[in-house]
Amino acid sequence: RHSWGKAEHFDLRFGNPDGTKMWGFTCFKEPTKVAGGPKVRCEEKQYHDFRWLDFNGKIKPGQPGNPTKNFEAEMKILDKGKYDFVKRTPKFLEVVLHGKDWDGRYVFRQIEVKAAGNSLAADDEAKSKGKIWVMWKPVDQTPGVAVHSVEYSFKDGVLYYWEGKDIDQESL
């Protein structure tokens, strides 16, 4: 959990097999631990230094790891464990997490978000790129089983997403 002021996000990081770097996702809400639970919007992150993997604590304003100059930031490790890759394509990732709290099959799917009125989702990468990542823990926890496509709608400027009726071809 990475927080500062009233803002927070959740960093999910995967280590490279050679142990030199890690990559992963920033989730804008706490990822569900329950199969079939809510989907969470994420942003894929590029490589990070391993020094952050074991960091628990506060970071002064303006220092590396603190995105603000006005607030003290805090990083708190909520879970650790190993993972298995199941599948990766440019718009799809499936992993099995083996953590204490986050355990089981998780799916990440990139979707293209079309404009709602004259704008996209507020202040995130969807506004500039039109694409977002969504993460969830499917009801069927069998690795490799196809998942349904992700559909979305806007209501009062808020982006909502859910499982559609069609099979997600990226997951096959």
C-alpha cells in the first residue's frame, strides 16, 4: 500500500527470473481477495528497483518513492509470496499468486475505453491513451480456463466494468 495525504494505491510487483528488476501493476483500489469479487482498474508499470520490495516505512516529501512535495508518503507491505505465469499476450495476463492473503488465479485485461460524452475516465491514463487495465480474481480458479470479456459503462462520470457474455479471445 502506497499512500500520501488522502491518496493511495496498491503496487503489485513481479520479480524477473534473473532477479535484477521487477515489474507489475499499480492498482487504484485494493485488489479483491475473493473469487468473483470486484474488478479493479490498474496501470502497468515498467521496471522498478528491487530495493522497494522490502521497504516498509515513511518517505519524506520530495524524496524518491514520494510523488509529492507536500505530504509524507508511506509504503506498507500487505502481502508477499511467489507467483506462476499462466499466460501473457499484449492485452492479457494470467498469474497464480501464492501469497498469504492474495492467493489464487488473477487475470489482468486491457480494454479500450471509448468517450463518455466529451471525455474519458477522469484523471488517469484512459484520458490520454483510451486504454486501461482491469484486474480481477475469476470465479473459476482453474488456471488457463477462458474468462468472459470485460464490458463497461459510464454513469455520472464514473467508469463501471463487469464481465460480458462473450468469451475473451485473448484468454483462450
